[in-house]
Amino acid sequence: MPAPRAVRPLAVEMRHIEKRFGAVRANRDVNLQVAAGTVHGIVGENGAGKSTLMSILYGFYLADGGEILIEGRPVRITGSREAIALGIGMVHQHFMLVDTLSALDNVMLGAEPGWRLKPARADVRTRLAALMQQTGMHIDLDARVADLPVGERQRLEILKALFRGARILILDEPTAVLTPQEAESLFVTLRGLRERGTTVLLITHKLKEIMALCDAVTVMRAGQVVLDCPIADTDIDGLAQAMVGRRVNLGREGGGRRAGELLLRARDLCLADAFGVSRLTDVSLQLHAGEIVGVAGVSGNGQSELLDVLSGLVPPARGELQIGTQHFWPDAWMSTRRARQLRVAHVPEDRHRRGLVLPFAAWESSVLGYQDRPRYSLRGWMRRRAVRSDCASMMERYDVRPRDPLLRSSKFSGGNQQKLVLAREAAPEPLVLLVGQPTRGVDIGAIEFIHGRLRAMRDAGGAVLVVSSELDEILALSDRVIVMNAGRIAGELPIAECSERALGSLMGGA
């Protein structure tokens, strides 16, 4: 076990940090102490200020006030180059890799040891081989990044930071795209780095990971530190309550349910992308009234394509879809407008690209896809007063903050953007709701609220299909679970037979 914080020197100290963005005070007199050779968790709701604080440490932002000390020495960090020179590395949630280059070339990029490419590559290869031997993180340096599994890409990002001399490593939501087995492999790696003296700052919303991995934790709320303690002095409930200021419940409610009438049936769906690569292969499923069906799998295994096909965005190459008494085939597939007429609603995975028009006001985003309904359209003219009135009601019912229909969609936090999209799709009371990544990038308070709304739709007799890369979410919401791997259904289990290990094995192709 690592030594207590008190007897270790500090790797990072941030004193009285202040940061404003216009009228918003993102960091308020924040103090942070991170002991050397430890894993330190930083958690908080969206907008709590944790990402801003880490961005200041890595040089993306310059603090308006306060002081930073690295290994006891006062420093001024005005950019990421200074941070890297001070031994600070950062692994972003979305990997900063060039898919068409090899793993070796990705490490070299921007850190070439000389202008002559061949001897420089040989030098980097030798140093990386030694680093992989020291850390136990082994990857094929000649493999193209696009061909590497997700877990190996993450190891490559960590190796890239360590290659540049990082002694302090910031990880932003590192397990967001990993299977449980890959996440455990990452934890083994991070524990090994800690034993070698590397300091790790872990930003995550997964409180179980904080408890399993960290030596200490800092909780932020509304730009301030509200809890800072050794991990032994807290628990998951305590962390959740500190984050939102009240008790929250994210667990499963009730047991398995008896399915009602068949609302949607898909048979033998097949789909290939523009390059001819198969994305869906013989996928069949059924959705019944009064159930939530979870779709688990590592991102990129066909879940996104399944939502596109079922919502009418993309016709399959082969297969059949039945909704009620209506049947659709590839040469006459259901359109998105027809889907809405059949009371099939869709909350897309990417709310920015597909769910909202960010420059639009909230009231405009709240009617997207439904703007031709008689209540909102009169002979081609939009009835703005009706739309704004309904938007205000949606915002009240779904606790969208701030409750301002005139505010631009881009100005809302991720959680409130998600609630606005969900409110829009739930307003017509659909029979089938297709939801992609319902709480991606959403804080713990909004997660609890969104889960409650999805359960309410199920209990009202609807069928909800939830695609999520978060196994905790799948286990908390689902009545049965479908697992996808490489575009196929790898297995289907009733919730009573589901566990992280069982689902993780299916996700990995077992």
C-alpha cells in the first residue's frame, strides 16, 4: 500500500486558483495538493470547475489568480509546451492520435530527436522498447493506429506522455471507451506507474473507479473544493452527496418485468459502410411494451449503426423491420418522418451533431423534427409563440437550467442539452424510444434525473432501447440486455443473469 499523504512530498500544489469566463466564476479560491507517487481523483458535476482546473495545470488556460507549484517550485505555465517541459502529461478522453500513422510514428510526432528520419526512428524505437519493458505496457510499434484495439490505443497515449518525460500524468475519463477487462488492465498499469513514482490525476465520473484506484480524492462543486480527503475516509455515497449536495440513487429499481405487446421487430439487419466494411450482420431483436432493453458493447461494434437503421436515418442492405402492423424492407425503408408518425422517437448519441443546432435558441432546438405539426406550423409559417410556450413547459418538466427558451443551445451544459433533447423526443409520448448514450458527459445529478424519466416512459407502457458504453448504466436500467460485438449480437441475457464480468466477456467476443 502507498504511504499516507502526509509523509510524501507534493508533486502538485495549486493555491487560491481563480478563473473567470465573463460573468462565470469557474474556479473560486481553489486549493489542491497532490502527493508525489499517488493516484489522486478529481470529481464533480458538469460545470463544477474540475476540467478548468486541470486545463490550467496543463497550460490550456491561464489562471486569473493564484499560484502553481510543481515539486515544490513555483512555476508559470502559459501553454502545454511549458507543462510538458515541467514533466506534466495529459491523456485526453478522445485520443489525440493519427489513425493512418504507425504507433511508433505517433509517439515521434512533434518530439523527433533529430532531423534525419531513419536514425531518429531507430532511436525512438530503442527508447520505447525500454519504456515498455519498464512499465509492462506492450504494443506493436509498427501497427497502424487504426488497426489497434481501443485498450492498446490508450496505452499508446500513456506511453507517448511518458516518452516525453511525464512524471505527473492527467487522465481525463480514461475508461469511457473500455470494456471492464480493459479497464482493469488500465488499473494494473496505473498501479504500476504509481509504484515507479509517477503521480496520476484521475478525472472521472465513475465513483467505483475512484474508490478502487485512488489514494485521495478532491470533490468540486460550483467552482469550489467541497471535499478533500484520503480515500479511506469516504465512500461512494459520500462522494455522490458531496458532488450534488444531496443524496442520490443510481441503483436498480425493482426486479425484472413481464414484457407486454410486441411494438418493434427487426430481422436479419445487414449494413455495410461506404468502404464496404460490414457494420451490421444478421441483427435481429424485438422490443415489447413496458420494458427497457439495454444494448451493451464497446463503442464501434455496430450500436450506432443499429440506432441509425431503427430510427429511419439509414436503410439497411438487407433485413426487415416491423412496427405495429407496418412492414419495411431496404428498397422501401422507413423515413425519420414516418418513424415519428408511427410514434418512434430517437435521442441520438451525439447531441451536438444530431440532436441540436448549437447556434439555435433553445426554443428552436426544442421543435427540431416536429416543426411541421399543426400546433407549430400554420400554412408554412412557424407559430413561434406556441413553440416557445411548449419549450418553457418542457424545460420546467425536465429541469433544464437555466429555464430560458431564448438562450442559445450551445450555452447550456452537456447535461442540460441532453435533458432538452430528451424532453423534445418524449413530448409526443412515443411508443418506442431509441436512446443513444443517454448520460454521456452528464453529471451524477442529471444521470439520476434522466434514468428516472426513462423508467417513467417504460412504466407508462412504452418500449425503450438504450445503447450505452457504461455497464453500470445498462445494469441499472435494463430489463434485459443485448450485447454487440463486431456488428453481431454476441448474446442476450435477462437482467437477473447479468454481471459486469458476464457482459464484459461477451463484449470482448467470448
